[in-house]
Amino acid sequence: MNIRFITVTNNYNQKKTKMVLSVNGIQGMYAHENGRSTTLKHDSHNNCGYEVAESVEQILKLIKESKAI
């Protein structure tokens, strides 16, 4: 089974750490009204999802460009 990953920036409490997440685990995403972050729903998060710095459009581009390993 091939797995694809994307790297996003954790925007929770402005620490700006990088996270590598499986594309297959993404359940959905929505942009915040402030325009500075997106909530990324993922299987590996057991609550509301990850707050990331990338926009929905940027995440979709990362998914499209991801390669199976």
C-alpha cells in the first residue's frame, strides 16, 4: 500500500512547527474567518482538528502534488 504525505505548519499558539500528515487521513478542512489559518480534520487528531497556517487552496495543492512512498 502506498501512502502519500503532506507537510503543513501547525498554527496552534503561534509555535509554527511543521507536521507531516497522511493524505489518506484527511477528513475535511475549513478556513477560519480571520483568514490566517485553516482547521484540518484528520484521523490522527481526536478532537476538532489541527489549526494550520496554510489555506484550503494551498492544502489542496499540496495534496495534488504529493507523491506515494
